[in-house]
Amino acid sequence: MNRNRGFVAHRLLGMWLVLTGYASALATGHSPATEEFPPSALYANATSLEENAHVLNAESAIGPPDTNSATVLGLPSASLVLDMGEGEEGTGDLRVYYSGVSIALVTQVEFLRADGTVISKHLLQFAKIRSGNEITVVKYSGLMTPYRYVRLKGGLATAYRVDAVMAVSTAATPPESAPEPEPEPAPEQEPLPTPLPDFSP
């Protein structure tokens, strides 16, 4: 009788694990899902305190998103300058990971060369969010001119936080190479005719 009760209890435990999802968590080879980020070369990797104006914790916007953010104050003169890295200049659109926006906000981002001159300027639009990070994409139309720095301007009377910026493509991104064509086989040479022996007297 006790053996039957143990068997029934074992079966009930197994059904409970399956229904609650614990069985998959305990199975060999399963691990908690984690978010994967693109290679670090796509993100800004430096900032200059001298170039930043009215920004708190500017270094927190370096690297992939990690919930540590720089705060750009709500002043027209505020700006956050981020360095994409030598040899890792951006060539594509810019993704901005942001938070702390209580109302819809429109400001500007400038794409700069290594010497600090402006390549182009584009609108930077933030949607209202309540919590967590959001992503906005700024189109880059610099005619494939690589940008070394990006300057995010302050909003009017409204601060916002930047967790990270990422170039969709950079100078360090290896271009896709076309497969080399297979060599064509050499044409077969026809055998030369064998000369007949000379039977003349």
C-alpha cells in the first residue's frame, strides 16, 4: 500500500513540474534567456568632459546598454559628445537607447568628422515612456562619409537620459566579400596525328 502511495505521489510531482514549467528549467542544457547585444565596436567607446555641456555622468553612455545612463539637462546649450572610436567610425544610421522622457521630445543630433567639423544634422525624436529603455533611430545621410563623433543636443526645458548609442554599421565592419569564381577547367587538347612511316623506295 505504501509503495502504491509513493508511486502516485511521484507521478503527481512529475505532472506538477511539467504544468508549472519547472521541468524545463531543471532539464540539462537549459539556461535563463539573456539579451544579446551587437559587437562592442558598434557602440561609442569614449567621451570628453571638456566637450560636454550640462551633462551628468557622461561616461555612463559609453558601451552597450547597461541601465546606467548619462543625463542631458533640459537646456538649449546642453550637449553630449560621444566618440565612436578610431577605426570604428560610423557609416550607418544611429540607434539611441534612452529613458527618462515624460513628454514627447524633439531635439537634434550632429554627426562629426574626426576634426570636429559637422557632416550633417538630423532630428532626434523621443517618445514619451514611463519606465525602462526605449530605442530611437536617427537616419544618417552623410553620403558614406564616416562620422567619428556624435553630438546629442539638449531638449527645451526637458532632460533625458542616454544609456548608449550604436552605429548600425562602422568602418570596422568587414564588407561581405563575393565568393571567388571557381576556375574553369582547361580545355582538353586533341592528340596530334601520328605521322605515317615513309615507304618510298
